[in-house]
Amino acid sequence: MVNQQKDTEQKIMDAAKEVFQQKGMTGARMQEIADKAGINKALLHYYYRTKEKLFEKVFNIAFSIFIPRMQEIMLSEKPVFEKIEFFIESYMDLLTKHPYIPGFVINELNRNPQILVNIFEKNIHIKESNLFEKFDAQIQAEVQKGIVKPIDTRNLMTNVIGLIVFPIVARPIIQGIMFDNDKKQYDAFLKQRKDFVKEFIINSIKA
Amino acid sequence: MVNQQKDTEQKIMDAAKEVFQQKGMTGARMQEIADKAGINKALLHYYYRTKEKLFEKVFNIAFSIFIPRMQEIMLSEKPVFEKIEFFIESYMDLLTKHPYIPGFVINELNRNPQILVNIFEKNIHIKESNLFEKFDAQIQAEVQKGIVKPIDTRNLMTNVIGLIVFPIVARPIIQGIMFDNDKKQYDAFLKQRKDFVKEFIINSIKA
DNA sequence: AATTGGTTTAACCATTTGGTCAAATTTAAG
DNA sequence: CTTAAATTTGACCAAATGGTTAAACCAATT
């Protein structure tokens, strides 16, 4: 059955995602992935020859999840404030659905910064479109028009992304220290934070 | 010689720090730590019986580096704005000296959130002094006095810490995407960012 | 029914890895 | 100098781990 193949491959990917994102490349075990996918370990190597290759695929998919939305928002014709608000809203939702990915990406990128280069080589369009420079141009234009305070775009973007991502990757610490390790309370905190961050950012840059 | 012991133990700790912080608990190899310390692998186990125990010690030390300064600043008698500015200044400096620690801590805490509980058990004073509630009280007092905008302390602290830590833990990504992987440029960015973050935060909360 | 091609498995292998042990060496004390 | 205790080492071990292989299985084609 040609469908069985697709199915097995998908089961492997699902299992690999789970294990890799939770334990990292070095902590993951091929046997555990095989078990979780309900197959034999040899079958894993039949589909993805090495652990490295399997990991690379999982990493690429994880990383890719965050790219298209960014492009869509950044390249749209909205004014800066709207873009930022939409960006925050959109990515905080996305992270709620994929909370393990940022930590996973950050961690593995620290282990091996070279991966980024590989990704760029395989997805040239990401760098090609040069999102950053276009957004920077728009901001400086609105600064000229007196809508936005003079600001360095790199600092601003670091702030926006940081405020979104940090509470997710540092969840165990923040939840443990500031929320008595109460999961529900922290979920509520994250939900409530969406509007807070929007206001926080907009307030700080509006002229 | 009683001093040789101290020396060996220190050499082990230095080596262990380096390897664990760069490769994580699962990625680290006892052999590599021994090599880096210039000793036999068996000697490693003589001083720290298991990998787990050695790791725990390294983790505790790493985590502890960030606690005393926080207590000192938070419990001082300064007004909120000064505390925040001093906090940012102080921790950005500290992170420049120990850039690997935050990623290390975040990563290992995701792998095993239980570690935090153990640390609290061994360093009860951290929780006991209840920094958070005292700082919260001070802020609400200054809100009453009309110095600070009404604000949720947890959100504020998450922002402050996030803006400080994020550019460090996500360095490979940000540097790669926004700075053409130019190390010197990114170091300059971090240096310049200190005042930027201070202004950014203060601006957003002053009444 | 026989053949063919992809899929799946059980058994196996080589290497790595955390950990142990008995012997050797060094250090401090009597 | 002798002795006893602490320190250090080389050799070794059992388990875990990524990976391989040959055979079995299964669906579709002739």
C-alpha cells in the first residue's frame, strides 16, 4: 500500500519531533523514537539513514514554522503600529501551540551555530527577501513623518521578539519563582500578557 | 599536600563548567571533562561519584551566580527607577562575563524542572526572603504616589529580565539574521543596548 | 502461481560511555 | 624510617547506543 508509507513516515516524524524537542539532539534516543512511532528501530534507519539526518529534518520543520508568518506580516502594507500589534498577537498564539520549539531551536543553535547557515542555503528566499531592511525603511519613514519616535530597528525587533519568546523559553524558572509553579496561573498570565506587551511596546515608541 | 587537593578539585570544576555549559548534561562526556582537567577519568569519579552529582554542583554554582546581586539590589532602599536601572546595568555586565549560563540554565530546567525545587530546598533563603512580594509592595506604593504608572509587577519583571537575557540566549539567531554573523558588531550592539533598555523600560512605566 | 519491488523485522555488531577496582604513588604523622 | 591514610592511575567491565544485514513479509503485476 502506497499509503502505508506516508503513514509510517509521518508517524516517525511525529515521534521524532516530540523526542528531539523535549530532549535535544544529544539527549534523544533512536530507540525511544522508534518505540513512540510504534515501529522497529531498523525501520527508522531505513527511512532516515542517520540520527543526524532525522534531526536535521525535525529542526528544519520546527524552524520553518516561524518564518512564513513573519514574512507575511512584515511585507504587508500596514503601518508600523499595526504590524507590531499583529506580530505580537500572531506569534504569541503560535507559541502557545508550539511552546517547545523556541527552546529547542535556541538550544541546538547554541550547540551548533552552523545549522543556521545550512538553513539559509536551503531556503535562500528567507534571506533574499531581506525583511529586515524593508521593515527598517518603513520605520525610518514613519519616524520622519513624526508617527514613531526615533529608534534603532534592531533594538526594537530584539525587544518585540524577546518579550514574546522569553516567557515561553524561561517558563520553568518564571513559573517556579513568581507563580509558585502553578501551571494554570501561568497560562492565564501568558494569555493576559498579549495585550500588555502590545501596549508596552507601542507606548514606548509612539512619538 | 593539602593544597593539591583543592587544586585538583578546582581544576575539575573549571573543566566541568566549561563542558557542561557548552554541551549540556546529556551532551557532556566525562572523558572530555577529565581530559580538560588534565586528570584521569577515575579521579573524576573519586571526587564526584557520578556524572549526575558533578552536574548538579556545576548547575547550582551557575544558578547561584545570579541570586545574590538580585537580592542586594531588590532589598536596597532605592526608589523603583533607580533599582531597575541598576538591575539592568548590573546584570548586563554579569551576562557579558557569563554568557553561557542563561542558556545552560534554561535548557537544563526544561529537561528537568525538578532541579529548581532541589535548589530551593538547599537554599531556602532565596524563597524565604520573598523578594518578589517586597518589590511588588514598593512598586504599588510608588504607583499610589503617582511616580509609577499602574502596572503588574510580574509582567514588569518578566519584561526587564527578558530584555536583558534574550539577546544573550538567542545570540546565534539574532547575530546570524540581523548582524550578518558579525561577532564584533554584535558585541557593540550589546554594549549599546544597556542604555537603550534602561530608557525603554523607564519610559514605559513612568507616570 | 510466480515474480518483483518496496517495506518491516529480529538478530547482530562495533563503539562509546559511565563507572569500578586493585595496585601504585604521594603525603603527613609518629 | 615506617606506617597509614589520602590521592592518582591504568586496566577493565557491563550497559547503552547508533547503525547494519539478511531474511521475511506484503501488495501489485504479469
